[in-house]
Amino acid sequence: MKLYDDLIWRGLIKDVSNEEQAKKHLNDNQVKFYCGFDPTGQSLTVGHLVQIVRMLLLQKYGHTPIVLIGGATGLIGDPRQTSERKLLTLDESLANAEKIKKQIEKFLGHEKVVYVNNYDWIKNIDTIGFLRDYGKNFSINYMLNKDTVQRRLDVGISYTEFSYMIIQAIDFLELYKTQDCKIQFGGSDQWGNITTGLELIRKVAGDKNDAVGLSSPLLLKADGTKFGKSESGALWIDENLTSPYELYQYFVNASDKDVSNYLRTLTLLSKDEIEALEKETIDNPHLRLGQKKVA
């Protein structure tokens, strides 16, 4: 199975900016791709594992992941649906960024992977440069049409968070120019930011650029509720915040309806292995073989 088909089968693609170009990059070439993580907290949650496992999958097929830690974007705040984020100090953002980098290193290692922090280039952009070199490329109408902004119009949104999409767009342009990065991946809630990055690359590099954006569905339970929450709160990757026992119990107790999705999106098991486990889980639900394998 080719990589693009594998991603489709696993349910790891929701939006794609240019499917033909995406297939060419993923199936026929070996390219660099990136996924960003903002250090809004001291740890990633289990929900972030979807992006990490996908990076491992692409790495397995010969592509090179670029892990971007948003030391700068973490200072701005990706607009939430309900209200403004609490602003971090620079020291807090950079400290969180280092902790998250160490978490991801446990999964991806140090070979054939690139780690970057967007604070390294965004800190050098002055206000006039930001407005002239980047802000001038986007109309207010374009920005207002983004879902993340639309959801906040009734309750209000600061200019700071309104500008977040441009800051993230600079990241994709920077990596495209300096790292020859061809692809940005993210959750479906990041699609507006991803396409803003593609728009900035188009404005700067021209229509014939070969950058591609892809998103994956957010990981939800079968009933549509948010994944990664236990009775005690978020499930963290940091073992000091969520014990290995609690994490194991969460997945062992997952419903039969959810386990198929978890096997496909949170493991690197082959299609044959996953389908065999899915069948065993249906035929002998009391054994909970699929749940135990995920756990």
C-alpha cells in the first residue's frame, strides 16, 4: 500500500490543498514535512499522539519530519472557540517549549528529524517589517472568513489572536525557504492556519510553488465527545501528570466502537494486523484484545 492510501485508510486525512501534489510528494519522493506544537502548557496530551504517530509513519516511509515548537506563537495564542488565552511570559513559553521538545524526542529520536523553535526567526521581525512584509499579503476579508475568527466574532477577539494566523503562516514560509519543507500537517482545527501559510507562500514564491497542506480529523469518541479526557481531567503524555496505569486503564476500558479508530490512528500496526484485531474484538468482545493492544 502506498503512503497516501495508508493515510486515507487510517483516517488521517481530512483536508488536502492539492491532492495530486500531495500524492507525488508522499508516494514518489522523500520530502521534509512539518507539524507544529505550541507550548501553551508543560505537557502534550494523548490527543497530540495522532500527529506524533503520523510523523512516525511518514518517517517510516522515508520522509523527514520537522518538529516545530512554537516558542513565539505560544506567546500569541491560537484562538480558542470561547475566549482569549492567558498570555504566557517569554520564560514560561520557552521553558514549556523545551519540555515538549523532550517529550517528542522520546518518540522521534534524533536521527532523520529536525527540531526548530519559531522564536528563533520571529523574534527578529520588527513591527514595521511585520506589517509591510507579511500583513500586506492578507486582506481583512480573507482573515475574517477563517472559521477560527468567525467563531469568536460574537464574543470578541483581540487583534493579537486575530493576527495569529499570519504568525503561523510565516513559519511555513520560513521552513519552505530554508529547509525545503514541502508539507504542513495539522489537526482539522488548524486548517485555516495551514491555508494561510499556503497563501503566503503563493504570494512570495509564486503560483508554481509545490507546497501542500493536509489536515487530519480531530480524534473523537464514537459518541462525538472529545478524546483524551478522563474523570480526573486531561490525559497527559508526561508520566508525572498522568500515571502509566491511568493511561493504560483508559484504553483498556475504551468502547468497542472506539478501539478500531484508536488502532488506526494511534499505532503503527500494519493493515493486516489491525484488521485481524478488529475481527477478534468483534468475535470475542470479552477478551478486549484490541483495547489491550492499544493500551
